[in-house]
Amino acid sequence: MIAADVELAWAEKLAGADFAAPTGPRFLTALEDRLGLHAGAFDVSLLAARLPRDPSVRLTPLDASEHPRALRAHRYRTDVRLWTSEHGLLVIGRGLGGRWEVAFEVEPGARGRGHGRRLAMAARHLVPEDRPLWAQCAPGNAASLRVLLAAGYQPVGSEVLLMPATAGW
């Protein structure tokens, strides 16, 4: 699916019979040129259901943070909510189409011990409105992809967001 202000005939002609074309360099460059936008990363999109009760990891809510992951979330999401844990940062906010999205980061010295999985799982308890929770991950980021799968997120597709050049990419 292409969610952009372009004519269907234009997209079909450019893509041809290749169903993977819309995420390829040639198509994305043409879309960038046509819309005056810049393509971001190609990500796997994953989805998980909200879980009941409180998370098992102890989290401290934050009003604000200068952490790069928090600053990035504020650039691309609304209704951003932040928490810290003993070993990392958890972020939930509204992204593309108003969907609830998660981001997390584990401190480098604490990686490889299950902290990422616990943060990704905790987010499923914290998403408001009994809504599903989306996560995006670069396909080559094997560690994060394994974390999300272990925390119950299921791959449902892929995406590339196009943003104005001023968005910080």
C-alpha cells in the first residue's frame, strides 16, 4: 500500500509488476522528488496486543528527557510518554495515523541480559485505551528484532516514512 498524494496510475506505472517496488530505491527516489520529501529508514512493522495489569518491571515516569531516543520520539510522535527503568528508557506515543507506537533503549553496559525484552513487554501493559501497540525495527537490527519477537510482537509488514527535509534525518 502506498499512502501518498499521488495518482494511482503514476504509482502503478512506476512499480510495474514488482510488488516490492514501492520500498525499493528507484520508487522511493521518484516519490521523494515528486513530493519534495525525504525517505527515512526501511523498517519491519510489528504489532502486539495490550496486556492487562501493571508491568513486571519497575518504571519511573518522566516529564521530559534529553535522551536522543526521547528527542526523536517528540519529533515524530504526539502524546509522548516516557519512563526510565534501572537499565533503560521506554517511550510510547502516537505515530503514523494516530497509532500507539513504542520505542525503547537499553544502556550499553546492560545489553544482552533481557532488559530490552522486559521494556518491550512493559510497554504492552502501558498503552492507553486498550489499543494495540506498534513497533518499528530495521530488518538488519537483529538484536532489537529478536527482543520484539520475544516480547510478543508479530511482524505485519514494512514501512518507509517520507518526511520534510527539516525533520532531522
